[in-house]
Amino acid sequence: MKKIKKILVYVGAFLLLGIVAICIFHQIQLHRETAILKNKGTLVEVDHHKINVYNEGDGEDTYVFMAGSGIAAPIYEMKGLYSKFSQEHKIAVIERAGYGFSDIIDDKRDIDTILEQTRAALLQSGNKPPYVLVPHSISGVESIYWAQKYPEEIKGIIALDIGLPGQYVKHKMGVIDTWMVRGINLLTKIGLHRLTSSQVYNPQVIKQTFLTDEEKAIYQALSYKQFFNDNMKNELLQVYENSLQSEMLPKPQNTPILFIDAVAEENKYTKQKRKDYKNFAEQLNLADVKEVRGTHSIYLYRPDEIYQLAMVFMKEKVDSKERSIK
């Protein structure tokens, strides 16, 4: 018995020393990586914190790119897509609290706080409504809520495989999922994510040609710095309440929405997602659902196709309808 206790003490001490070593290594790396973190966006003050917005291009319409959950460096990960739009239009990439070069803010990430921070940051960085929103994944909740609360500010939405509020309400996280989110957040604070780089950032981004070597290094450094921080954690823990708040409001009938449905393979999940998009679209005055072959991070793999679909939708349907009304 004493021998077993002695072994357990040694094992515990070894694990503790390992955790301390990883934590120290993480802090040293963060300090070193600070030297290469050169922001090319605009930091504006919102709620006494800094929110980063990156602007590019020029044009009548401003396309606002909004990253999905956990995309630690949106300016770099979404460059392959927004650079297509910026050739003829003005684009803005909003890095909400805890993302990219923005500060981590001590709040619960309720939908009204997120939205008001986004609106204020865009205005302060020189972007005036109306906007064409380009949300991905969880940002769909904010985009739809935005169109519900301030319809005059939204000219249209190009929805990149978004999560609908109704989907998050229907598939509420259970106790195990909630504790998993909290656990990953805790392990990240220790620095254990340094051991699993493929989970910290998308390796496919590094393989793309739209980033320079310097930008790839910044992308990796930002990912290690911001990965699954408190804002990202709270964003997931709050998504049910945020979605429920949107579901309690009428659908944004007058907001044109193009749903880009990313489908890598046909299965029960993709069939239900397609059905959900079509049901939502049928409740709007102007909407369409287009299937694009690829995984959830569809902006990485089909930027040209997405851009063409967006232009057809905005120019041939939205703009033509506005002209006919006038």
C-alpha cells in the first residue's frame, strides 16, 4: 500500500512539474511572439477597450466580414475571400472582443453587448451603414439579430454556412459540453494548447497562397495568444440565450439573405441544415439558398465561387429590386 502511495506521489509530482514547465514555456513564447505581432487594422476604443477593424478597398457598398467561433485571427484566415470583394468594393473585417488584435473584455458576451460593440467599432473606424454582412458560423446569430433590431443598417447578408438562432436553441449544449468548454479554456490558460498546434489554428490556412510568410507567422502567433480565451468561452456558453433572444423577435423579412450552404458529404446533418435554411428563406421577401461543395470553412476553399454567387445576388436581385422600387 505504501509503495502504491509513493508511486502516486511521484506521478503527481511529475505531472505538476510538467504543467509548470509548459506554463513557463507558453509565457516565454508569448513574449517572443509579441515582436512579430504587427497590426494592419485600426484599433478603436469601445467600452474602454480596444476593438480592431481592418478596412480595404473602395466602393459604394461596405461588406463586413464576421468570423466564426474560435477563429483567432480573422484578418488573416479570411483574407482569401475578402480580397476578392475588395477589388471592387470596400470591406471591413471586424475582430470582436477576444479575436485578432482586439482586447479580451470581461463580460458574458450577451448578444446586445456584442452587437453594440460591433456597430460602434465600425462607425469609429470610418464605416457607415448600410452594410452587407458576411458572417460565418456563429456570427449568423449576431447578423440576424442585427437585421431584426436595425433593419435600416443592413442592405443584405451573405451567410457563409451560418448557424441559425433556431438551430442553437434546438441543440442546446448539455452539461458535459458546457464543462468541456470550460475545461478547454482552463487548459489554454496553462498553455497546453502549445502541444496541439493543429487544433489551435487551421493548418489549411498555412498552405494557402494568399498569405505571405510574414502573415503566416503572425497568424500562428495570434492563434497561440488568443486561442479559446474567456471571450470565446463565454460566447459559446451564451449562444443559447443569445439565439433565444433572436427567436423571440419577428424574422427580418425585408433583409435580403443569401445562404451559402457548405456541403462536404450528404448525410443526416447536411440534409437537416439545408431544410433549415430553406425554411428560413421562405419567410423572407428576398432570399436564396446556394449549395457549395466543401467543408465548414468554405471561405478557404471556394472564394471565387462565393464571390460570384454574392455578386449575382446583390447586383441582379437586391440592386435591381431597389431600382424598380425607386
